[in-house]
Amino acid sequence: MGLIGEVLLLPFAPVRGSAWVIGQVLREAERVYYDPATVRAELAQLEEQLESGEIDEEEFDRREDELLDRLETGSQTRAGTNDWTAG
């Protein structure tokens, strides 16, 4: 972009910077949410809740399915991009 374009877009720099920061935060949140270690830890915690009687079998099955879907989605995302930093 030329000098004139930069000067004309200068008032929008804070907006562009904010959009970049929001994008970075979103990518990091998705990385953590779909991280296999995080999902496995949540599965272990879910099993402990079932064994302690905090949740019933139906709730366990529902939440386990959600976690397994997250694990599968995370695997597909990593396979498609080869890592979490692509974007």
C-alpha cells in the first residue's frame, strides 16, 4: 500500500489493531478448547463425577459424546493445518 493509502487509513489503525488482537485471542481459545490433553483431562474428570455419583449415566453419556466430538474436531483441524498456528 502506498504512502497516501497509509495516511488515509491511519485513523482506522486502532480498529485494525483491535481486530488483530481479537483474532489472536480467538485462535488461542480454540487451540486450548480442542487440545487433546485438555479434552482427555475433562473426560477423566467426567468419569470421576460419574463414579462419585455427582452425575447419572445419561448425563455422563451426553457430556462424553460432546467431549469426543471436540476431540475428533480438534484432530481434523490439526490434520488440515498441520498445527494450531496456521491462520
